[in-house]
Amino acid sequence: MSFKIALVQFQPVRKNVRANIRTVTRLLDGMIADLIVLPELANTGYLYESRSELRPFAEINDGSGEFLRGLIKLSKTTGALIISGYGELDGEQLFNSAAAVSAEGVIANYRKIHLYADEKLLFQPGQDGFMVIDWKNVKIGMMICFDWIFPEAARSLALAGAQIIAHSANLILPYCQNAMITRSIENKIFTITANRIGQERLGQNKLRFTGASQMTDPSGTVLYRGPKNMETIHVMIIDPDQALDKHISHRNDLFTDRRSELYNI
């Protein structure tokens, strides 16, 4: 089957949700796709001194906030399921989340399970596990950034039937893009890593994000790797059914050959 994917790489602006949804709207102008993947924390930017500083720019997961409302509107014009990272507000708690948005609204919400570094000072870790969405007869799983370093994250999604992993990211470590090749091979799955670009500074803390957003196929082939520091949108047509075949050889199936009773984890 034919399935059109777009990944978006840009530099979210701290404390300016309106500017960020305007950038996404500009980048997606005229786009028609089945799936669009945006970076982590695309509504808020990354560095904040405290929860109280971040809270005014986060939004609840019902689609009523400015950023998610804008994505719902874009889903109507693009025909796509849009998966984007965003800062989520739930009562007094904040989560580093990813929303899957259709023209009907927010249809799934994933809260990042593996928080990186100072994210632990801002966000609560997700407790709901990994989820797979069925969209246009294709099964799509969601991960966020640092989830990549835990093989169990991608494996959990693959075992739940995901053919594609939508991976919203704000990467600063240099290893992820190559690690996602391995995640594709060990699960025979497509991965879409939508990373951000640029720098952020907060006091003495200065971060440079790695860009190089990436698509890989179930054989681990890099279908696309973007520039390191340039706003870009890349579109590719794939056949998600390639991820249904888990055979490594005529006698080996990636999942049925697992000996989970011996792994002791």
C-alpha cells in the first residue's frame, strides 16, 4: 500500500506558542499527506527555569489550546494524522507529551516515559505505557526523544503491532540517529524521527540541537536524513506493509524466535 509521510524540522521559539503554530502552518501550506510528524515540545520550546515559568505556555490535551487547535485545523487541510510533541498541562502537573491529531480532534495522547536530565525538574513521567494508533489501516506508535535509548520502548510498540514509529525529538546527544537504524532492524519497522534545530540558552545552560531528522525502513536503510541546522520539510511515500514481515531467514521470525522466558528483565 502507498502511505505518504512528511516530517517537519524547525526551531520552536520559547514562550511563543503563536509563532510556533504559525511556522508549522507555513511549512505545511499546500501539503497533502497521510502522516505528519513534528518535533518534541513544538509549542513551547525546551529550556525553562521552573514549572511556573513553563505552565502558561502548556495546554490541556482536549484540543482547546492554541497549538493543538491549530494542528486540528491543519489536519483538516492536509488530510493527515499529525503527531507533535507539546507541553501538556493537567491540573497542576506538566507532561512532556505527544498528541495525535486528526480533523476530529486529539485522538491519542502519549506522555513521555523516559525524561532526560533537567526535564525531571519540569515534568511528571508518563505512567500510561506505549500506545499504537490505527490510522488508515496502518498502525502507528509514538515515542518521544530520550525514549530512543531504551530498546524496550520501540520493542513494546512493535510487539503491539506498530508498523511505523513516530518519534518527536529535541535531540542534543549525537547517537540517536544511528541508534534508530538499529531500532528499525531489531523490530523490522519504519521510524520517523522529527528533530528540532537551533540553540537555546538559560543562564549558563546552553543547548545545541542536532537536527538531521531521519526516516528509516524495516531493513535499517536510511531513507532520508535532513540537514543539521536548517528548517525543512521532507515528504516520502512508503509501503507500511513491509513492516508486517518479521522474517530474518526462512527459518527465523523476529518475534516468534524470542525467548522472553530466559531474558530475566
